[in-house]
Amino acid sequence: CLYNPNTCLGVAAIFKIGEAYLGESAPPIKHVVLSVKKMYLMYYLDKEGKRIYTLKKIGPDGTPTLSAHPARFSPDDKFSKERWILKRRFGLLPTQKESLHA
């Protein structure tokens, strides 16, 4: 990575051996570049419905695990009107719900 940026491929886990030259008088240096995958916290639900956190992408029963990280927030929400229309259609707006104190 330091001597040859073409060997750095981001988050893919790749070993690549190459030669780097520090100058005309310096001998070539063998180096190994390791790009490591990012680890994301995942979870799956056990029999009681509790979250079990893991770094694996597949749970012990073979089902895919779910991300424990929230979705990205964007102040430029392009689909807020459509969400509002759907919530109104299915009675999910806060003004359409019954009061908790009633």
C-alpha cells in the first residue's frame, strides 16, 4: 500500500506480493499487502426472541443474520411523502391511533 497503491483494493481480503522500489540505488523490497474485511455487528433471534450478537453472516440454524446497526439517516428524505401517504392509508399516523390514557 505504501509503495504501490495498485495493490490496495479496499475492504476485500487479498494477499498480494510485489516489489517496491525506493529509488534507483536501493534494492527492491518484497512486501505483502493485506486489506482486511470490515467486521459488522450482526444478530439473530434465539428461541425466546432475544437477540444474540455475533460477527457471522449466517446464524447457527442457517438463516442470515440481521445487521445490528441502524440505517443511515439523510436529511434529504426523497420518499417522506410516500411514507406519509401509506401511513395515513393504513391508519398508522399518531393522530389516528388510540390514546394511551383513554
